[in-house]
Amino acid sequence: MKNLLPHQMVQEALLLLALAVLAAVISVLVQGDSLTNRFDRRPIYYTEDFSSSLPLPTIAIDSTADASAAAVAQQLPMISVEQLQTLLEKQQVTLLDARLPQEYNSGHLPGAINMPFEDWDARQQLADELPKDKWLIAYCGGPACDLAELLAWELIRQGFNQVALFPQGTEGWQKAGFPLHERENSDE
């Protein structure tokens, strides 16, 4: 080890710091910002009033309308409890519960299919069987759970273009006074 004077040590430390910063800048320029590109997701901004999100019920109720994948990819449509209730009454959506089977079995939204994001490979066959003519609505436990968002982006990546998010999840459904249903599918 060299014997350095204090000012030489400071110069070398500054040089190493500058090289580290330069390497980080080059890494971001080459690879992109890993925080926003993780899972090829785009940021989603939640609002107090979920009904001000994209006009999903108008699109979903008009079966001739077809949202392009590019339009859907700009921002993941989010729906409110009221919008979801309307769509369920009209039977124009397929609900996808992104939680683990144990959570799904303990209570889920009516008619939901369990499609846990964390077990995506095992659910690939189910994804191939999902309807192309209905909106796919992903949900999980509530606003703090990001599994539904991850599942929704994965479905968009798989080529589905009618995908939306119910960010309030089971928590919001129950707060609105609606009951959860117990396991309906015998294949789980």
C-alpha cells in the first residue's frame, strides 16, 4: 500500500467517486431505468375517485368496441366497485383473482377465476382459455397488493388487449357491503 498524503487520498477518493457516478450514468443510459422498466410496467396513479379512470363500462358494454393494445398499454384502466358491479350484472367481464389459492379459497369476488401471478407458469393453459370477447379484470387483496397489476401487465404482454384493474380488491368489495364467495371451482 502506498503512503499517501491527506490531499492525495482525497483526490483519489474523489476520482473513484466520479468513476462510480459515471458508471451508473452509463448503466442507466444503456439499460434504461430499471425501476420503471421492471416487468415492463408503466407507473399507475391511483385517485380517490376511481370512476374518473378510463371509461371502461362504456367500452365494455359496447361489444363492438375493441380497445387497441397500444391504447391499453398507455395506462391500465382501473374500475370502481360501482363499475364492477354493473359489469358483473351484465356478465361482460371475467374476474381474475391474482392471489394464492389459499387466499382465493378463503373468499373471492363472485365468479372469479383463481390465476395467481406467482404461479404464472402453472396457469399458462388457463390464460390460453380466457375469453377474447370480454374484459379481463384482475384484482387481489386491496390497494396495497400489486399482484393484480403484475398479472394485468403480463396478460397485456401475452396479447390480451381488454385488461383492466380493480385496485380496491377484496378489501374494497367488502367495504362496499358486498360479500365474498367461497371456493367455487373444484379443480383448485
